[in-house]
Amino acid sequence: MGRGTSTIKLDLQDLLTGAKHTERYRSGDMVEVTELDDLKCQFLYQAEGVLHLMDPESFEMYEVPASVLEEKQLLMLLPDMQVNLSLFQPDPDAPGTPIAVRLPAQAIFEVKETHASAAQANKGTVYKNADLENGIKVQVPDFVNTGDKVVVDTETGKYVRRA
């Protein structure tokens, strides 16, 4: 014996304004699927809270608010870095609105300075602090030196390997 129809609770976010709200749908309700256009773009520069991107095939320029990325991800952006741009196009005749930027999973950075490791080399890998060219501080293995290039996970900001 059931107690009524089943419902699904969804937390939704407006693609254009970023406003979040909760909706409940019955099992038979229909929803409209929104399609996003994904483009591979080249990051050019950031100025006044706006990211300037270019489609390398059509040379079309896009301006995206820097607020679409977290502060740590903004530091991971390097000039000429390839990123994925998502465009929302509610009207097929109108140009798409940029709503999201995704960085590559990993990026290569140069180590500007390393600091002496505080731990004794008893067991396992010994890590030390390193300052990268983009200003981020990461823990790197003891064998990494100033001037080396390292691969960093852009989502977590952690050292992956030596480049």
C-alpha cells in the first residue's frame, strides 16, 4: 500500500544568474533538457574581473566573469592555456552566453623557489614547500629544485609529478 505518488527533489541552479532553488517533481512530470555548447578556447588574459578567451578556430572573442572560477583556479590560469568554455544558447538565433570555464585536469608550472624540508628522511618520501611561478605554494618531493617544471592538479592544487 503506497502513501501517494513518488516525488523527486532536485536542487537547481539558474544558468544565467547562478541563483539556486529546490524543486519537487512527481515521477510522471517532464522537464526540458538544456543543451550547452562546449568550445575549446585559449585563455588570453584577465582584466577587471573578466577572463578574456578566444576560440582558436574562429578567432571569436569571449568575455567571462572571473567569478565562474574559484580563487585557486584563477591562479592556475596561464596565458595561452587551453580551457573548455560552456555556452548557454536559449535562442538559436542569438549568440550563446558563456556560463562556465573548465581548466585542464593538470598544468605545468615552473618552481620559483623551494624551502628546506622540515622532516628527517627516515621513511617514505620527504616533502618540502615550493613556490610556483603563479604564486601558489605546493608540497613537492625533496628531489625537486628551483627552476624545475612540475605538473600540478588544477582542481586540488597538489603536486602530481615532475614535468
